[in-house]
Amino acid sequence: MDGVKRDPDYTARRFVTTAEAMQILQCSRPVASRAIHMTNERLKKQGCFTVTGRCNRQAFFETLGYVERG
């Protein structure tokens, strides 16, 4: 990956971690982990690659029922 410049905060903005989900939902770690797990299961069914303990930010909010209106 020579010559590729990456924004150091790209991953932080793109994915929600369990700790961040706890803050967003104002809940315990098990509840936040379950929300991420549910999001990842939905993404897997769509054929997406997922990582344990973090999920796509947009998909996370869609799972919660939050739809941004523009």
C-alpha cells in the first residue's frame, strides 16, 4: 500500500464499536454487543463481510430504525 494516503479517522467514522454503541444507546455492554451482532447478522445475509465487535455505521442506525431524512 505504498503511496496510499489514508485519513486516520476513517475507520472511526465508518464503523461503530461496542464502546461507541454503549454511548449511543446509553446501555450496558451486552446490550450494545447484541445490537452490533444483530446488525452484522443482517449484513451477512446480504453477503457483506463483517468484523466481530464493530459494524457499519449506516447499517447500525438502520437496524435501530433511525432513517436520516434529507
